[in-house]
Amino acid sequence: MITWFTIILLSIFLALKLFSLFGVKINDSFIIAITPYIIFTSILRVLKDTGTIHPPLNYLLLTPIFYEVTLFIIVFSVLLTKGIAPRLKIPDWYVLFGSMGIILSMASLALLFRVLDMVHPEFFLWILGLGTVLALIIYGICSFFDFSFMTNRLNALIIWAHLLNSLSIYIWLDYIFHKATIFHQEYKWTYIVLPLLWTMDNKFKNKESLRNIVKLSILFIGLAAATRNTLRLIFGI
């Protein structure tokens, strides 16, 4: 495991060097554009769980190899879209990058619906609906009291992702174990996400790259888990 951890860190370092070489900045727009890719790779994990993806391809979706595959997909898509955006006369390559991620997510989700039938569609409505409403309420209250830290668009996206994850965990505990509680080790990231975001915004103001890499990691942890948990619940996997 230590070897894989070292490989992943080295891969991230090389990816950052490559981004720097091609003038790719790890800013809010970049991280938001990555969101569909997080959803896409999470759907692939669910497809692997269904047995749709067979050996040897399914081995690429096992942890920790999965993180290397995710990084490769993102790096390849970044370099591809940044390179062809000017030729397509698209002024903002982030738009093309994000759009490609959306297409990949929709295609993989369509495949999932093709091989499985929804067992509990109500779980999707509860998780996405309630999570979005709670996120909007928090955003509205913070806007009213001028808490800019909470209304930053990237921070708002991260909070929304972890709300979805928390709700998926709550329903999972209730449905599987009939022991729904907010005091469970699965919520550990939910408890520390706000202190982490506050620390990044206030203590690392002059270290944009480090701050945004940490925020991207927090977003990935919340959104990937929320996507996979929700899909497993609604399809009864």
C-alpha cells in the first residue's frame, strides 16, 4: 500500500509539472470543470460492481489502481481539449473540457441504465433533492449574512457534494442496517470539511496551487462517494 501511495503521489507531481508546462492553472474553473470526470469514474466503479466490465479491464477499477486511471483520464482530457479548443474557435477551453466530461458521464450512465433496472428511485430523489435544498438554504443564509467563505462557488460545490454523501450514508445505514445515525465513522469527512475549507482560504491565501489541490481532493472524496453510494442504493447493488 505504501508503494502505491508513493506511485500516486509521484503521478500527481508529474501531472502538475505537465500542467505547468502547458500553461494549465489549477483554479476554481478548472476544478469545477473536473466535476463530471469524478462522476464518470464513479459510475465506472458501479459498472464494475455489476459485473458489466469483465477482466482484465475491471482490474483497472480496483483501488488503488483506480486513482491512477482517473488521473490518466483527466490529464489526457485536459491536454486534448486545451489543444483543440483554439482550432474549434472555443475561447474558453474549460468549457470544452467540462463538456467532454459530461458526455462521458451521460454515456456511462446510459450503459448503467441499460444493464440494470432501478429498484429504489425514491432514494435518488431524497438524496439529490434534499441535498440540493439544504445546500441552497446554507448558501442563502450565508449570502444574507455576507459569509463570503461559504458562498465561494467552489466551496459551495464542495459543501453540496459532501451533503449528498452524508445523505447517501444516512439512507444506507437506515436501509441496510436499520441504524440510521449522524454519529458514525463514515461521516468523518463531513465533520472536517468546513474547518478544512476555512483553513485553506484563510491560512493559505498566498499558496493558490496548494490550496486548490487540497480543495480538489476534498471535492473528489465527497462527490465520488456520493455518486457511487447513491447509484448502488437506487439500483440495489
